[in-house]
Amino acid sequence: MALKDSLSQLKDTVSDTVRDKTSAVRGADLGRKQWVFSAGFAPSQSTGAEPEFTSRNTLCLLNTSAAPVCVSVTVFHADREPVGPYEILVEPQRVKHQRINDLIEPEAVPLDAPYGLVLDADGPVVAQLLYLDSRGGNLAVSHLNPVPLD
Amino acid sequence: MALKDSLSQLKDTVSDTVRDKTSAVRGADLGRKQWVFSAGFAPSQSTGAEPEFTSRNTLCLLNTSAAPVCVSVTVFHADREPVGPYEILVEPQRVKHQRINDLIEPEAVPLDAPYGLVLDADGPVVAQLLYLDSRGGNLAVSHLNPVPLD
Amino acid sequence: MALKDSLSQLKDTVSDTVRDKTSAVRGADLGRKQWVFSAGFAPSQSTGAEPEFTSRNTLCLLNTSAAPVCVSVTVFHADREPVGPYEILVEPQRVKHQRINDLIEPEAVPLDAPYGLVLDADGPVVAQLLYLDSRGGNLAVSHLNPVPLD
Amino acid sequence: MALKDSLSQLKDTVSDTVRDKTSAVRGADLGRKQWVFSAGFAPSQSTGAEPEFTSRNTLCLLNTSAAPVCVSVTVFHADREPVGPYEILVEPQRVKHQRINDLIEPEAVPLDAPYGLVLDADGPVVAQLLYLDSRGGNLAVSHLNPVPLD
């Protein structure tokens, strides 16, 4: 039993060391360079005070690295060619919550229409999507992760 | 039978090899061929204007590839055999938000009843599920990713 | 360089073949045997008609395999020892949406209190969690995937 | 180059082997030591009874292991340096639902402002995030998983 425990502890130590070193090398560069969402949508109508209650889709980006990251977003539509890239700069060690409907270059993303988002970043970032809908005279809120790829 | 299986396996291998190479070339074949949801449900009742406020479950599909993708959906029920395939065609480089309750072949998916969804696509797609519930006189919205497999 | 690429491609092909075969053998046994949620909670209060609008936490289970699956649930609490196993049987090729607060053996899961869930199944299942809250005189709904474990 | 690659592969193999064995030996240490959320936000305003209806962001932590786990949280802001660590102790085999806005050391996390969260734990934990918003005179609730890393 004592031997088994010792072996187990040794194994734990090795495992932690290997993981820590990997982590130490990569530092705080958490995330990936590519993320995808298929459930994009933002209602054109809202009720209540602006801007808190304005219906929207907001891309929540986190850059934990020491360098700025440029996120290139391609917007896929239901009935026409994809549009992009929309470029979002996220400063080092900052979070940026970017309302999709404030993206106007190369063109505004239509409201009341389904879209998909593909993010290609030049460094690792973390992305989540917020949906806020105040059309019904009340607040509906939902958060969505990117789809798990591999 | 053995020959058929061998041929089928050979076809899969070739297909995968081709996809891997294609993917390297084209870049944009994002997603997987199989996705699963266990929390399917759509209320029969709604309040407010149609169709925006109609209670529903909507499958949000994104095909970033250059070829059309056919998604075969099998619907699992609580108390009877699975039903399917329901076929959804997603055009190349398009998003498609498909209300589950608009699927009527081979038969309508019952409202007010739990179901699970297994998606098998003939090419990589991205899938997320939207739930909208206006029964309570207000809007409740939730988004759900497929379960992380592997 | 050319040799290295060839080796790399060979490795990929082998890897894909192995995965395909595994997948072919497992057939429709989708999911995993273990899932975890840390955000469990069910309000004791509700408004509106029962049972549709009763506040709740519901575990949505899908068994795509040809054999029944028994899911053993351990409930972790904030201030006392874990309780379990709660056993849920999911018939072959069926979905089961199990309200947590209908689990009474070995004891009822307290309302208005945080809990975590660990699921250990004797076969692969898919699990997602539904939260419905009608306390506020309106309906709030949220869906949650299990945490992604390796 | 070849030597470096060989070493790297060897390290990966060792690391995987160690992890596999560790997991088999330790049984219930579910989760990971690092988790990330980019969609942090808590409204300053609420309606309805406190504390049930107080708008909030709550970190739901589960420690299934036999030892206490200390979770160090770093909060990333939109316009200034990250702040932390905030330390949360989760007792063995307990769940802890920690309201972000109750964290006051080293400083309170601002309301009505976007933030990101990086969790570094000294043992494996499971983390999910709850969002509750009662600003609109009704309840909106959403749950969010950490982003899938690797």
C-alpha cells in the first residue's frame, strides 16, 4: 500500500510538472485563433431604456496575452454570400464586448435575420456570445459558447 | 455483406483523406458531421405577434464549405421509436435556421413533448439550438450547444 | 521536408482509420458515461399554471444505444456530504427529461439551495440541463451543457 | 530540429500516460485547474425581493475531490489592467456558488461593466457561470459554460 501510494504521488508530481511547464511556456495566452457560432440573430425592435435594454447580439472577447489581437469576423447569411472581414482589435490583457450591430465596415449586419459568425484571430482569444432581447416588453437574456471544434 | 462493409469502409477512408486534404486547401470546412442534443422541446402555446413570438425550437446550422451539405436528423422520443431521417439541405457558405416544428417529413415533431436530436451530415456543419418560449406572456430565450462528444 | 510530410500524412490516415473503425463498432452509442454540472439550483416558488410553469431543474438524458442505460447521479451540496446514488433508467433509443426534484430516493434534493451533479452511467448517454424559473411572474428559461471534460 | 521534435513527442507521451493513470487512480477528481469566461457582466439595478431577485453573476464551483481547492480568479477589464487574484476556497466534495460581486479583496468588481474571468485552481474543479437580471421588472436567467479550451 505504501509503495502504491508513493508511486501514485510520484506520478502526480511528474504529471503536474509536465503540465506546469507547458503552461509556463504558453504563459497566459488562453484560447484559440478560430471560433464559430451558427445561431447569430439580433432583433430590430426593443422596449425600455437605451442602451441597456436595446436588443442585441454582443461578441464577448478576451485577450489574456501580452500582445494586441486582431479578430477578423466573417458573417454568413441565409441567402447571399458571406461578408467580411469585420475587424475587431482587442488590446493586450483586456476584455472587449463588441455589439455585432455596431460593426459597419464593410457593411452593417442586418437585423431580424439569421447569421453565422466565423472568427479568425491572429492570436489566441476567448469568445462567447450574448443575446439580449427586449422586444416582448421584458428582458430575455441568453449566453452561448462557440461550438466545440475538435 | 462483408464485401459491402469493406467497400463502405474503403469509401469512408477515401472520403476522410480527401476531406483532410480539402480542408487544408480550402480552410473553411468548419464543424463536424455529427451533433447531438438531448434537451429538445417546443411549447404548443404562444403569446404575442406571429411569427416572431411563436414558441419554438430552432436548429441553427452553418455550412462554411464550398459544397451543399445534407443534414439528416433523427428525432428520439420519450415513449416510442425514433423517427427520421428528416433532411435539411444547407447551401454552401450559408446559414440556415430551421424551426424543428416546420419539419413534417416523415411526420411532424410533437409539441409539448421532450425529444432528442441526432444530426448526421454528409459534410462538416456547425449546429446550435435556439429555444424561444412566449407562453408566459413574456419572452424567454435560451441557446444551447450540442453536447461535447470525444 | 517531403519525407516528414509523407510521414505526417500517413500518421493522419492511420489515426482516421482507427477512429472510423471505433466509431463503426460503437454504432449509435453516442455520448459518455460521465457528466458534471456545478450550477444546479431549483427555486421553491412558482407562478402560473402547473406543471408547465413550475420552477424546476430538469436533467435531459438521451440514450441512443440498443440497451437500457442506468444513470447514477450524485448530488453535491454546499454544506454537507454528497448524497446518492439517485438512479435514473433510460430505455434504449429513448430520451428522458427527469425533473431533479422528482428524485426522492435516497432523499429529496432541497429547493432554493445550490447543488452540483455528477452523473455516472453504465453506458454512453447524452446529458443537458434545463432551468425554468417562474418566480418573477414571468418565465425565465436557460439550458446548460455539462462542463467539457477532456 | 529532429531531436527537439522527438523530445517533444516523448514529453507528450509521458504526459498522456501519466494523466491516464492518474485519472484511473484518483477516481473522483473531476474537472480542470483552469477555466475561462469572456462574457462577465452584472447589472447594478434590480427589481423584486432581495436577495433572490438581485441581479448578479455567480460563479458555480464544484470540488469533487477529497482535498480543499483554492480557486484564484483574475478579472480582466475593458480599459485597465487585470485585477487579482481573488481567492475562493471550495471545501472537499462541496459545491460553492460564489456571487462575483461579493468578492471584495483586492477590490470590488465593478457593476454595469464587461469583464472576463480566468480561474486558476490548485486542484481540479468544475466551473459554470450564472447570470440573473431583474432590471426589466422581470427575471432573465442564463447559464454559461467556460469556453472549451483544447
